Amino acid sequence: MLSTVLVVAPLVAIFVYLVYKGASSLNLDFFTQIPKPVGEAGGGMANAIVGSAILLAVGSLIGVPIGISGGIFLAEFGRGTKLANAVRFTADVLNGVPSIVMGIAVYSLIVVPQGHFSAFSGGVVLGIMMIPTVCRTTEEMLLMVPNSVREAALALGVPNWRSVLAITVKTASPGIITGCMLAFARVAGETAPLIFTAFGNVGRSTKLSEPIAALPLQIYVYAISPYDEWHRLAWAGALVLIMLIVLAVSLVRYVTSRGVMKGAS
Amino acid sequence: MGVGIEVANLNAWYGANHALQEINLNIPANHATALIGPSGCGKSTFVRCLNRMHETDPIAHVTGTVLIGDLDIYKDANPVEIRRRVGMVFQRPNPFPTMSIYDNVAAGLKLNGYGNRHMLDEIVERALKNSALWDEVKDDLKKKSGASLSGGQQQRLCIARALAVDPEVLLMDEPASALDPVSTAKIEDLIFQLKAQYTIVIVTHNMQQAARVAEKTGFFLNGRMVEFDLTHKIFTNPSDKRTEDYITGRFG
């Protein structure tokens, strides 16, 4: 009971405080307008919401397939090999690299050669940050699938690669999806790596080749500004960010839970 | 129809452990053959050599010859192909947990790219009837998951899954050891019916079971096959002193 309270309390406290500080600034304008110049009232974060969605989509497109393939390799094909140990070690180190260092790395690898900040580079950095979480949870979840299930498939004359994809990965898929959601939620709030890559944008750009706005960036800029109006918008932005993460996670859970039968474990 | 199995000079290892030594025997087609012996004697390893499952363990290897019908399985066939001709039922029921009853039975065909829906329906029905499970599950084939069945039903589901790919040989590795007596009796009845169509090799701990279902019985001890003969001869008048000691309960 106490531990339940201890686990839930911080989340509830953050959420309640965000609602208290941010809800009053939430209105239709917030979701439809772009930021107004200092001194003008109103304005919203429509561009940042869209921008975050684009960045996270690009990031997931990069991070989820690479991470899942890496996890499948670690658990199913590379077990015990030197290459697998190297991959696992790399993933763990990557997980520990501070996000700002990731940002600088992608800045020097993509932004500098291209000569400009871009949504693409922001998506790349988020994608790279997703890889280790997705990879390692995929591996863990696959290792939890009992060997008897693999043997059953092999004994039916199913080729190994097919058995892995159609049976083992499918059996582990609820856990793998949870891992992807964890990674997604984690990078959704990343600010530091985006400073050097997506950069932020006060306009409504949706082009991958141009700088793009993002909720965490916008919150950061507004929160350190000296204007009360911007502070209120920053709180509202934080509230929206949290709600979008919860929404995205719930949606994926709902979609993937349909079709999985009751009684299946 | 089933085919006979000829095994010559079969040796198998797990790492440095010489698990099977110089096994020679002929298993007759369309009969049930039982393999008995104490735990760790190599009987399970032996059946896993008959469909090349033994080598799925990276530290395992095999030498010798196994002929399934006229196919030399260690020489001129790939393991995946062989496992379609030699089905296997394991000690613990292992249905695919995320699949419906129907999909469990159809899995072997679907995963090998067999997509004709009408034929699949027929094959699934026939396999479930052959494994005496049809009447119990026909109403919720696609509604219930394989994992929601009872242990005995799950094991018959696994038998149906093996039968659906239409093998010539059915290997059963202690198929009833995790089941209650009623389910065990059902599996034994099933073996009786199935040997009309398939060659059956059953590993068992239970000597009464071997006596009930099998025409021939082999006794394994410490990685060697001590004796292989007609079942009633093994149980009434064994030629080897060690067989006699085992079946009279002096060890094992």
C-alpha cells in the first residue's frame, strides 16, 4: 500500500501541478496558433505540437526497426557470439551517453556537413536515443519466451528465421511494444539534443530539411524568458506534452491489444 | 503411410558428453515402438536424432546413419525438410500461446507458405478428429487460444498440430508424463489408432504404458541400447540381465 502511494505520488503530484499551472492557459488558440511576438497577448504552440509529432515519427521510424532487429539478433541469432556481446555492450554504453552529447555528435555528423539545422537531424538524434532501450527490452522479452515454443516451431519443419519472426517475436510482442513505448516516451521530452539539431522554429514549418519547432524546445525557451505570459504558455506546453505522451502510449496499447486473444499470456 | 526407420552406428554428443553410443536398430513401419530406460539413459536424445532436433543445441553433434524410409537424413536432406516428414510431440504440451486453436493446428502449413483457406479448414478438421479433440473444440476453434485448454487437451492439440503437416513418422517424447490418468488413457487410445497411418516412436518412463501401446520395445541404459525386441518378450523373457533388473524394478 505504502509502496503504491510512493510510486504513484510523484506522477500524480507532477500532473496535478501541471494542470494547476497550465490548464488556465489552455484554449483553442493554444492548439491552432503559432507563437506571437513578445508583448502581444495570446498565441499558441500549434507549430511545436506538429513539430514534435514529426520529430517523433522520424525518430521512431529509425529507432524502432533498428532496435528491434538488434534485439532479435542478440536473443535469437547471435547468442553467445562475440559480435552479440559487442552489440550488447555498445547498446548499454549508448544508453548511458548524455543526451546533449548525442546532440553534438549528430550536429557534427549531419548539421555541419549540410550547413543548416533540420527536422531530419532532430529525428535522427531521437531515433538513435531510442535504439538501446528498444534493443535491450526486445532481447529481454524474447529470452522470456520458453524454449519449448521455439522447439515446437522447429519440429514442424519451419525454417529458423521464420520461426523467430512468426512465433517467437509474435509471442513476445506485447513486451516488445511496451519497450518501444518506453523509448518513445523517454525521447518525447528530450530537449538538449534538439537544440543543436531541430533548433526550433517560430513559424509553421513541416519540412524535414528545415529547422522545426518542438514542444520541449518551446517550453525551454518560454520558461527561461522574463515574460509572465510566456511562463504561462510554458506550463501549458508541459501539460500538453505529458498528455500527448499518455495519449500516444494508450493508443498504441489499445490498437495492439485488439486481436490478441483473451487467455493468451 | 508410415515408413520404417533404420539406424546404424548412431553416436551423439552434448559437448564432451557421449550421450548415445553405437545405436543400431530397425523400427518397423506402421507400428508403435516404445523406448524405455532410466532418466538420462539417452532415449530422448535418440528420438531427437531421428528428426535432427538434437543438433539445434549448438554444443551437440551426431555421427552415424539414419534412414527414414529411403531418405538418409544426415546425408542428403536438410533438417527443415526432414522435420516435415518426422513429426514430434514433446513431454510438456507446448501450444503456441498467442494463437487460436485453429491457428495452432494450421501453424506448420501456414508458416511453410500453404495458404489455401478451404484446404486448411479441411486439414485442421481432419487433424483434430485424428487427435480426438474435434468434438471438444469445434465450437470455438478461432475464439479460444490454445493455451486456454486443459493440459490433456493441449497435448492432443500438439498431436493435431504435428499431424496437420502429414508426417510419415510421429515421435513422442514422454507425451503423457505431465498428464493425469484420464488424459493419459486418451493419448494411449490415440496411439493405437494413429499407428495405422504413421510409424510411431514413443519414449516413456512408464513400463505399463510401453506394454500397452507398443509392439516392439527398446531398453536404453547409459547411452547404449541394451535390448530391442518384441514388447511381450522384453517384459516376460528378456535376454539381458540388465533389462530384467530394470523391468522388475531393481533399479531406475
